[in-house]
Amino acid sequence: MAVSVGTIYATLALRDKLSKPLGAAGLKLGKFGKVAGAGLAVAATAAAAAIAAIGVAAVKTVNAASDFEDSFTGIRKTVDGTEKDFQILAAGMRGLSKEIPISVNELNRIGEAAGQLGVKKEDILGFTRTMADLGATTNLSSDAAATGLARFANVMDNEMGPQFDRLGSTIVALGNNLQTTEAEILNFATRLGASGKIAGLTEADILSIGGALSSVGIKAEAGGTAIQKTLNKMTEAAAQGNEDLAVFAATAGMSAENFATLWKDDAAEGFNRFVEGLGDQGTAAFGTLDALSLSGERTKLALLSVAGAGDLLRDSLVMGTEAWEANTALAKEAELRYNTFS
């Protein structure tokens, strides 16, 4: 069958008219497919990310629990307690970590040290808080503070129990106001503890004497032994009424009987009056120390250095006692530190 040229042109014209809308529709369908595919891909990716996040969170939670159990095991090993005791301690450590910016695992390690040092289980949380605060605010590390204060408290054996918060506050107050550091004060106190307790000195008295001596450059290793010897001689003289008592009393500007009574009632004041008397004697103080058999170089250096420092010892004793009674210095220092950006 023959097809005319007119028919061919008509057919081509119809094809052109139909191809444009069909092509546009095809493009739209293609774009829809791409968009739909992309949307499904995004949704799938988001779902996968959410699942992954849940997995990571779960792993972190498991790891955190594992780390806590691992660090708390140290407390279980060193503290003698029931399962209920350990539950209370665990809850207390977690609560403490929310109050101060120190990880619960680090707090558990301090608690472990407390158990090793013989701190009673009912005192462990308070002990841990004080050591953490001292580690954050002084030149003492938490470990050094724990070891030093626990040993000092064991020597003093306060009838009211070891008041670690008061010890910490007294050390911080003295360290802030004297020309010494908290580490030096505590080092001195641990060396003077036994002799100080026998003499009747309080914890605040011993810390204050250590603060005054270290402020004039006396090292605990040498000065501690010298002051121990002096305190022991004064205690013995007051108790026995021997020849040394008359020398101690005369130096303090008192009668032997009054000095013995003062030493029994307030040994810190008795020691301070003797030191002040040495300062008033000038070079005659060398003869006084010879008469008391306190003429060793280290002893003379320690006593005469603090005697020549004016009211330093008296001021230190007042400061230490006030800080003990107020019991606020460490808490204030810790609050300032914890409120910093770091």
C-alpha cells in the first residue's frame, strides 16, 4: 500500500507532540524514584545510627559498671563489713561523686586506702571526702593525705573518734596563713603525735606547733625529733618535779608548782611560755638549754628559731584552735576550687 508524503509528515508531527509530555512524565518519575530512594537510605542510615548509639551506650554502661565493681573490690578487700555495709558504702561513694568533680572510681581507691590504714567503716565516707578535698586544694595528694592523717589520727585516738574534717580544716587554715605548706605541717604533726599526746596536746596544738616550726625553715625530719625530746623532758619534769622543772618554770617566768599545774592543764600554753622565755633570754638561752641537756644542734636550732620569731608560735596556736572549732576552712577552699572552670 502506498503512503503519501502528507501522511508521513502528519505521523511525524503527532510523534513530536506526544513525546514531550511523555518525556517530562518520565523525568518526574525518575526524580521521584531518586528522592524516594534517598529518603529510604536516610531513614535506614538513621535507624542504623540509632541502633549503634544504643549499642555504644549499652557498652559504656556495662564498662562503667564493670569499672565501678573493679574499683569497689578494693574496699571489699580492706574493709570488714557485711553485704549491707558494702551496699551503703557503694551508694555513698556514688552520691559523693555527684557532689564533687572526682570520679567514683578514684573515690573508691581512697576508700580502699582508708581500709588499709584501719579507718572504721562508719568513718570511710567522711574520710574519703576530706582526702579528696585536700588532694584538690593543697599540695598534698589524696594518697599522701590519707596516709598521713590516718596515722596521725591513730596515734591521737580521740575519744570522739577521728574527726578528719576538722583535721583537714586546721591544716588548710594554717597552710593558708603561715609561711609553710600543708604537706610540711602534716609531716611535722605525724612526728610529734606520740610525744604530743603524752604531754596532753590536742590535735590542733600539734598541727599548730608543726606549722610554726616549718614556717621558720625547720624540717620535720630534724625538728620533729628535737621537739619530741623537749616535750618528753617537760612532761617528765612536770610529773616528777625534778631539777629540770625549776629551769623550765624559771624560763617561763613561773614557780615550779605553777608551771607543773599549767603543764597538766594546758601543755600548749606551757610550751609556748617556755619558748617565749627563751626568746627573752637572748644569748643566755644557750646556757638554759645546756642546763636542760637540750644542747644538741638540731634541738637548739629548732627551739631558738621559733623563739626568735616573736609571737609566731602563740599566733599559730590560736589560729589552729579557732580553725578546729570553726571547721570551715577546707570546705570553703574546696568550694572555690570546684567552682572553677577546670
